[in-house]
Amino acid sequence: MNCPHCHSCEVAPLSGTTDLGYPVFRCRVCRRKFNERTGTSFNYLEFPTDIVFQVLLCRFRYKLSLRNLAELFLLRGFEFTHQAVQEWEARLASLSVEQLRRKRQGQVGRRWYVDETYVKVKGRWCYLYRAIDHDGNLVDSMLSSTRDMAAAQRFFRSALSMTDEIPQQVTSDGHDSYPRAIREVLGTQVEHRNNAYLNRKIEQDHRGVKQRYYPMLGFGAFPSAQRFCSAFDEIRQYFRPRRRRKQLVSLARQRQLFVAKVQSLKASFFAR
């Protein structure tokens, strides 16, 4: 372990530990003390890193409110408030989202299904733009306060950054902004199918975020809504066992994949 202050490799372990049980080290060059969380995003957290990771995983993975999470972990002997969960989400959720996006970059199919759904933020409706490929894998999602040409163009630019090449086909409903946005951002060579019936695939896929959103009774602020929707879609895609259409995955295999992915996500989370 290198010193987080001067980056020297000449460090020595000390006999004591922190209040949470983390070993303490001293740098022989700058003579400063540190532990494994010093200089990271987890510095000054009052709970162990693995507990914070589990709280955030449950936050995005399961239909639990902030107060439900606080009660659930109280049974395990960890006492914190729902405001603490909000602070951890605001502080750490974006780190995992950025890493998950980088991992799946270039793995998106070239046949997209695009649609937008409604999300209530501070008493007013906002628009969650989402796109999936032919196999049902997530292309991208973006929350916007408006449903217009500028928002559609921003979404397609963001979705285009997730693939190494432009899509061959884009299917959408009757939103007037899509044809022009597709021509100007993706190019005129992209086949655009404007048919609500053919776009049922993405409309059914909205159920994931809708079922998770309903128990929350809306969001209190646009930044928190944007952060949650992005993290939810990335986590949902990360734990999706099927990568191809009509692929059969047994329950035993799904459990194995889930455990392996949790361990991988945990390792990358701790690396931050």
C-alpha cells in the first residue's frame, strides 16, 4: 500500500486500528498516519465500507424505501437514518454508475427500441428517455425535464457514446422529435421505424423502473431523480442474467451469476 499523501511505498504498519477496525499505517517519508480508506471516497464514513455497499445495492436492486433500509440494517445492529442513505447515494452512486457504463461500452446491439416514460419530480412530470437493443439489453437512459427536440438529440448523443458504431435500425413511437433527431445525430443511413406496435418491447421494459418508482411516490429534486434512474438502470442491466433473446438460464445458474457479479461489483466499489 502506498501513502495517499506523498505516494511513497515506504510505509510501516502500526499496532493500533481505527474505530471501525481498519489497520493504521505510517509513511516513513512524510511521517503521516493513514488507513486503507484515507484519500478515497469512503474517508470519514462512520460505517464499514462493506455495509455501505450493501445498503446502496439494496437501494437500487430491491423495492425498499429509505426508511425500510434503515430498519432492515437495524436488525443487523447498524443504526443510521434514512438521511444517511441519501447522503451515501449522492456521494457514491455515481462512481459505480460510471464504472458500469465503461464496462458495457461497445457491447450494445445495433437495433434500438427508443421510448420515454413519465416520472414525477417535485410534483411535476418529467420524461425518462430509455433505449434497449433487440435482445433487451440496455442502451442508455436519460431523465429530462422537457420532451422536445433538444432532449431527443441529447439522448441520442448519449446513447451513441455507448456503442462504437451507429445503429442500423431505430424503432420509436409517434414522438415528432425523433425523425429529425435521428437524422441529425445518427445520420440519414439509419432505418427509422415509426410504429407504436413494433415498439412494445421497450414499453414493456419500462415496467422495471416503474415498479421500483411507484413505492417511492416521486422524487424531491431533479438531480436525485436523475442519479437514481441512471443507477437503477445500470444496476438492473448489470444483474440481468440473459444477454440474448429467448436465452434460457436455470435458477441455479442465475444464483451463481448473481453471487459472482456481487463480488465483482464489490471489488470495484472498494477500489474507489
